[in-house]
Amino acid sequence: MGIMNILDSAFHSFQSILRNKRRSTAMIAGIILGVSILSGIIIYTEVLQQENFESIVDSAEYEVSFKVIESIHGESHLWDVSSLIQNDVRIESSTVITGPRTSVFDNEKNSFVLTLSSELEDLDPESELSAFTPLFVRDNFTDTSISDKITSSIVGSFNLTSTETNQTVIPEIIATQFNLQVGSIIEHINITVAETVERGPSAGVPAKSETFTLENVEVTGIYSSSGGAAGLFANFESSKLYFNTAILDRFGENVMPLINEYKYQYLAVKINSNEFTITDLDLMNTEINTLINDISQLAIGESGDTTIEGTNEIEQLLGPFEILNVLLIIFDVILVLPLVILCLYLLSFGLELALEERKREIGIFKVQGADSKQIFTMIRNESLVLFSLGATIGYLSSIFGAWIIGSATGFMEFDLDNINQFNQFVSFNVAALVTSVLIILAVLTINVYKKGREFIDLEVTEAVQRGSKIKKGFFRRNNLDIFMVAYGLLAGLINILIWETQFFEAEFFKKINFDPNTFIWTLIIDFLGIIFLWLGAAISGARIAKWLPQKSERLFLSLPKLKNVALIIRSGLKRRGDIDNLVFIIVLTLSISTLAGIQGVTDQALAEDTLEYNIGADYKITFSSRSNRSADIMQYTGVKEVMELPTVSASVLSSSTTVYGMNPDIISSLLWHDLGFEEVSLEKALADFKVKGDIPKVMIGTLLAEELTASIGDEINLRVKIADPVENVTDIARLKVKVIGTFNHAPGGVDQDSIVANYDTITELQSLIANNTLVYDDQIPANTYLVNAKNGVDKNALERDFTSLEGYNEIRNVEREISEIGQENNYGIPGLLTMMYLTSLIASIISAFAFSAIIMERRKREFAVLQTVGATSTQIYTTAFGENFLVMLTSVIWGTIAGLGLSYLMNGFFAFIGEFLGRGELPRTIVLEWNTLIINGLIILVGMLSATLISVISSVRQDLTEATRTI
Amino acid sequence: MNTELKIQTTDLYKDFGPDVQVLKGIDLKIKSGDFIALMGPSGSGKSTLLNILGALIRGTEGEVEINGRSINNLNKKELTLIRRHEIGWIFQDFNLLQNLTAIENVMIPLHLDGMTGKNATEKAMKLLERVDLADRAHHLTDALSGGQQQRVAIARALANDPDIILADEPTGNLDSESGKSIINLFLELAKEGKSVLMVSHDVALANSAHKVYVLQNGKLVEEIDSMEVEI
């Protein structure tokens, strides 16, 4: 077939499509939406992955590290190299760290490990080699961007610049455990370097060991436990004590040979990400490896070879990152799959409708002598032209759509001002185009071959016969749709009873020896439930859309406005075969948009709840040292109340815990959600809390309660260590307390393995720790304060006032942070849910227009006859409205119910993804905003009715003579 | 009998585009009680003339009066009311609504005019009795024969007591016996004073009318007394 023939054929096909636009609408809509969704999700996921990776690189402390190859070179050699690379534009900053990169020295039969450890002798004399591993850094560490990554969560500062006095920066866990604060002086710290046989015949035997002692070490900073990009950089994990490298020079002459022998230092390099191709991981790796070799080149020694060896640290991150990406892709696919199925159905049924419309035409062609091949060629060519048009529009829409989704800062909230972000989406993505085109083209081709053949093979007489028999599908004929819906609804109900309301408690399942957390149960209930409910609801939709209007026909048709056209409406209601497929699509799409809407709102609510939980009041202010600052805070007129949040470390049996002190009079005005409280309500527990008794009362976290097998009414012993610096004696003290409540989470970020007590109890504990030498007045000291503002106060202005307080370190403002929720990295979940919501809404409205147009086209003659016998335009519109309103209302209600069921069934899946992505520990409880659901349904209903009424316009305006003419 | 003028056209023209003039100066008068057959070759403009007289389309030039009232400048709603109250349409294909019974189809114009309930039912039943179909009143139209369906269509056309009946090939899909019964109904209606205008190709049936008009090339070329029409 020559090119001219192809063009000619395409031109004729295009002409035919233009003349019969209506019958092609559903099919082209399916093609556009299908290509748009598939390519859109690929574009969006790729951009998201890039953004996530950029975020990882940006937040990583360093990307490259070097260690010395030969033991003759030590820390100073690395420091020299660091000076040499200072001016390299590819490098943002560098420093040298001496610390625990576990070195393994292989001997013939034994392998050795070097450990650095410290002993906070005075404070923790019972421990031997403690977990408080020291890390020695150069004084420039304070100024590098490397320290910036953990400095953001530091009380005090990362001040290790003194080379004369001993300073340390300690983790929060140590500060809490030993009641240290910024400015505290630790009298003795022993640093031990030990070479131990790790494996082999002499395993466990220390080979060499050297210790030196630091005296009067000042705590200059206290940092939060986790640091580093998603905690993936092990070097900055918790329990590290930071010291200036100069300390090794002053005291470590005995340990330095061992440290050098084990090459326990490394040069940490933070790259300048602007100089690297962050968007292409492979290329970026090559560029980093080039940098590594360039630096290695600079460190060439006498041997003529390099003296240092570099490691691309980012490369190690790629593994987990790629796993994360794969999981995100799986998650995206699961979310997008229903939409793709929907679009393919729209395409398939659109094709069927178009062929149905042409049945007579095909029959006439056959009568004229056209053979099957010629007719099939005509159908195929038109489909291909439609596909080309649809795919082009679809791909262009996908770029725009992916950008809109990528701009989502929350569910249905967008930030479209970022034009740089738009540029990320607009580049041509071959993978997206090819994948989407191939999939949709494959489905179209299969359908054209299959359905095209069916129509062509019809007998001529059958083809030209008016009317078509409506055949019920397999599922409806065998009533399987009812079974599927019942199964899905039951699965949803079980989900609600077990997970949402926890109607059945853990003891019940233990009694019946059944565990609902197993994979099989998840498969049977959640997985099958979702599929059955979604498809079953859509298939049974037509059944319900017929039954309900039939039952309510009498009442409905007696309405005054409908009385004059009641007979005509009844005739139309009986002819419901036309509308079966429209109902199917409406239920399919509306259930998805309902699911997306509910989960979007739930997601937003969870993000807000998590913020509120972490902050606990209007503000959470942290100071660098512990003292009472309530008066300082109350000086601002906008402040309503202040609550100190003092803490004490304690143990119960073998569980370590933190006891938080709270003021019972203020607790009820904190952001303590009722759902966080178990067994007894928050109100009851608070009432009990306020009542003084012989035994102090506490509320404990549910995790701790489980570990201790403790419940309401139990008495437990809180154990604290007494420090007696004078006598150098340590002992323990106990305080018996009574449990009056359990909580999942408490305000201020108090988690499930903590305890909440009142101030008297905290004072008593602190007094015990101080061996009863402590005297407090009413002013209980604390680092952290929870503050509530008065109504109507400018919270941002008040926040600025707080930052000027002496010792101020950090502030959290719940109102500001809730408004900024969307700016956090939510891994695109709000965007994806928005995409589901919008796409399903668009699909349902397009389907409504396409189907209504075709259905009304079929009824043109009937409407013409009615006008001929005296029906006015208004009466025709009323007829169309009356026939369709009940059916569409039923579809909308049924689709919403199905969507509700799907939301509950999929809630566990969303919760799993959220937990996996580290989005907080609060339980994910469905939030039903009824006005959102109603608006959702109304949009569809109004859209459908508008589509119907608009389609009737052409009937009302038609040439009556032509329509009533005998064919 | 009242011989009031029911339909009058004066110099009626109808063009479909610049090169297609279907009616060329038709002057026509139909009085009450007239049963007129309109004949002519295919494409002569018979249906076009019928459609203009039935207020479905407007003429390009000339005057059309229905019951003494010019319909040239009536708006769409007014034309609809004319069709509802003054004209009864009968089609070759019957054009009854599926899924409704015979009596329900007859009641449609009554409902459209605001008469519902028992009144409408009674009137519709009387009309069906008139066309000898009372016993099939509650049968769906699909279950009726062609002749029966056409009689239901006639009953429907009479629902709002129109003065004028327009029939476009009413016997085209019927056998000769059924066709004759339809013509007899028309004759009865004419006797009652209604004006019946029928388009037909059937010469024998056309002979049953009081007058036969022949349209040729858009002009009313002959007015023949029915007895003179050759079979």
C-alpha cells in the first residue's frame, strides 16, 4: 500500500469521524484518558524519584569518604588532603573524622576489630565498655555543611572549637539519662581503644587496650538521636560523643598508634550538587567516581601511587533507594490500575457503541457487495486515526496533568507558582509515550479485531433490523454480581469491626485461636474484598438502577412537574438497557473518586494529627538549658497558659522509659486526641490524675503497658539511679506508682513507651536521683514548654517574640506547620490521590456525555413524534430529566456506598505505605467528611444530568420532518 | 354541515437552498368536512406541503392559515400548541411509543395538555372504542397488528379533538383490507366535520376521498373529483 493510499485512506477515515463525531466520543475519550494516565504516571513517578533522590543527596552529611591506605599515614595526612581540595568547585566542604568505621584486620586465623568506647565514669560507673562511642572531629566541623545536617536538631551548638579545653557534644539520650544539659561539666570521661579478637580460636580475648581520661569536659551541645539522610548514614547514629581531634593530640599518644594502624580516620567530603547531574543517577555516580580519583591523584606519595582510597557513599544508598522506588512504583500502579481498567473499558465499550451505531451501515455495505475484509479495513483505519488523535492529545495532557499532580501540596491543594517544577515535567519522555501508546494500541487492536469481526459476521437481515437485543453478561445471568457485592460489603464490615472500631478485642481472637493479621486473612478479606466490591458494585449497578426507580416510579411520577409526561417517562424507564453501561461506568468511576476523596481527607487529617501530637499545644518551645522559664513566657500578653514538660529517665523491671511531667490542670487543653486513650477515657483518667492519694498516679504508654503486662489499677515501681558525687557511691531508688490510664500517644511527642506523671511525682523522682539533696520550689525546671495562646492572637507574631527569649533553641508552631504540611516530602501520596479523584470524575462526566449523546440520538425519532403530537420543548427536557434522574441518583448513591466500602478495605494498605515511608505512628482512622461525599456525588449527578439535557437540545432543535420521515 | 375554511394557503413557496424550490405558489383551500387526497410523483412536494400545513416547517413565501389564523409568524411554542389542539398527525410508520399500551399511547396528547387521571383514561377508552380497539386497550403496541397500530395512531390523533387530520401515507404499511378500514375511518371523520388531508400513492384509496389534488413539480396542477381518478 503506497504512501498516497495510506494518506487517502486516513483522510477518508478522518472525514467519516468528523461526520459522526458523536459515536466516536466514548472511544476517543477512553484513548485520551488511557494514554494520559499511563504516560502521566510514568512522567510523574520519574520526576518524583528524581526529587526524592535530590532530597537524599541534599540531606546527606557527605557523599564521599577517604581513608588512608598505609598505616604510616594518619589523621594529619587526611587533613592535608582536605586543605588541597578546598578550592575544588565540585566540593562544598570537607573535614576529617576519627571514629568508628569498624575496621577488621585479618590475620591468618584470627580477625580483629578495633573499638572506641567511652565510660562516663562518674555518671555510669557500673557500665564497662558502654555504647557511647566517641567521634573526634576537626574544629572546622562546626562550619561545614556536614555538621549542618545534624545541627538543625541540636540544643546549644556544635561548638568544639576550643583546642585547649575539653568540650563535647552529646546525644539527647545521654543527656536525658544522666540529666545533663548544655553547660554541664562531666568530671571524668575515659576513652578506651581496644583491639579485640573477633573471630578465631582466641575470640573475645582483648589483644591490646589503651585508655586515656578526659577531665572536666564541658557539654556544649545536645543533639537529637537521629541524624543523616533517612538514618542511612550509620556514622551519625545515636549514642556518639563528639570531641575535638585536638584531644587526641593532647592525650592520645598511646592510642594514636592503634588508631593509625587500624586507619580509623576518614576524610568526609560533601559535594556541591550543582556541579553534578543529580537527575541521572548513573551519570552522577560516574562524576563522583571521577572526583574520587582526582582527589586520590592529589594524595600521591613517594611510591608514586595514591595514599588514600575513596568510597562513593551515595552508591551504597542507591540500593535501598531503588528498593524504595520500586515499592513506590508498585504503590502507584495499585492506585492507578483501577483508572486504567476504567479507561480501557471506556475504550472498549466506546468501540462497541460506535459499531452498534454502524450496524445498519455495515449491513447496507454488505448488501452492496462489500466483503468482510473491506468493511474491516474501513473500521480499522478509522480506529487508527482516532487512536492517533487521541494518543497525541493524551500525551500532551499527561505532561500538563503530571505537573498539576506534582504541584499538589495536599489533597486537592496545589502550588502552581513554581515554574521550575513545570520545566521538570515538560521534557519529552520517550518511555512514557512508548509505554502508554503500546498498551492502549494493543487493547484497541484486540478490541477492533474481536468486536469488528462480530459485527461484520452478523447476518445482513439482523444487521438492518431495528433495535438490538440486550444480552445480560455472564455475571448478571448467574447472579454472581450479587455474591460479589455481598462479599465485598461483608469484608468492609469486618474491617470496620476489627480495625476501625476494634469492636472485637485482642482477647476475643485469642479465645477463638484466630489471628486476623495473617497473610491469608489479608488476602481473603482485603484483597478479594476490594476486587469483588469494586467490580460487583459496578456490574450490579444496572440491576439496582432498574429496581429502585421501578419501586419508586409511582411516587416519583406523581410529582406535579412530571405528571404531564409521566406516561412517556414510564416508557423510557422500561427501556433501560440503553443505560446499563452508563450505570456501570458511573459506579466504577464514582467509587474510585469516593475512595480517593476519603483517603485524601484521611491522609490530610493524619498529617495534621501527627503534627498536633508532636507539638501538643499551640507551641512547643525548647531551650538549651533546663530551668524554669514560665514567667518569661507568660510575660507576653498573647499567652494563655504554659506547661513545663520536665523529664526523668527511669526503669520499670527491665524496660527503660522516660517519665514526663505534666500539669493536670492544663492537660485537658492540650492537643490530646481521645483516640489516643485506651481503656478509660482521657476525661476519667484526668479526673483521677488530679486527685491526690497515698500513691502517686501515672498514665503509661500502651507499648510499655504491654511489655510490663500492666493495666489500670496496677502498681509498678519506677527505678532511678542515685548519683552521689561526694561519696562516689551509686545506688538505686524506687518509687511506687499507680497506673490510672494508658495512652497510644500523648501531646508533645510522648510516645507509647513513656510515662506521664504530675509535677509532684517528677519532683519526687528528681529528688531521689539527687539523693534527697535537691530542693525545688514551685518552679519546676524543664527544657521544653508547651504553650497555648489566647484566641484571636497573631500566632506568628507571638512565635517571633518567643525566639528572643534567653536560651531559646527551637520552636514548633502547630498552626504554621499545619499550613506548611504540603511542603514536606509526602512521597507524592496527596498528588496520586488527587489524580485518582480528578481522573475518575473526568472519566465519569465524559462517559455521561458520550453515552447520553448516543442514547438521545437513538431516541430522536421518538422525541420528534412527541413534538409533532404537541409536546413543548420544556416537556421534552422534563421527560429526559425524569427518565434519567432516578437512575442516575441511584447510580450515584450506589457508587458512593461502594467507594465507602473500598475506603475501609484499602485503609490498611494506605496505613502500611504510610508507616513504610515513615509518616508517623498514629493510627490511620478514616475521616468521613459527609459534605465532601455529598459534593462529590452532586458533581457527578449534575454532570450526568447536564450531559443528558445538553444531548436533548439537539433533539429539540432537530428537523421534525426528517426525524419522523419513514425510512 | 359547517363548511368553514380550515386550511388556506395563498401563493405558498418553499425553497430548500438556492437551487431547490419544492413548492411554487400553492393556493389551497380545505374546508371542514373535506376529505382530500394529495397525490403526485416522488419528489413533487407532497410531504413538504403536508409538513407546512402541519406546522412542522414554515414556507419560504406565501400565507398559511389554520382555522382562519395565519401561522407564518407564530413562535415555536405557539406552533406546538397548534399541533396539539388543532391538528392530528398520522404517519405511515405509526410512530407509537414502545413499552406503552394502546390506551397509554392514546393518552399521551391528553397528558401533554394537562388532562390526567380518570378523565384521560375514560376519554382514551372512548377513542379506542371509536376505532374498534377497546378490547385491546391494555395490550402493548408491539402485540398489535399493523392495522391495529394505525388505528391506535388515529385514536391518538383524535385525542385533543383537532379539526384537521393530516395523514402521510397512512396505509403504506398495511394490507388492502386494513387500508380500506382506515379510509372508512377517515370518511367518518370527514362526515363529522373534520378536515382530512391524506398523502397517498394508492390510486384506489385516493379514489375514496372527496377530492384529489395532484402535485407536479411543486405546483398544484389538477384538482380532480375522485370519481375521475383512474385506477
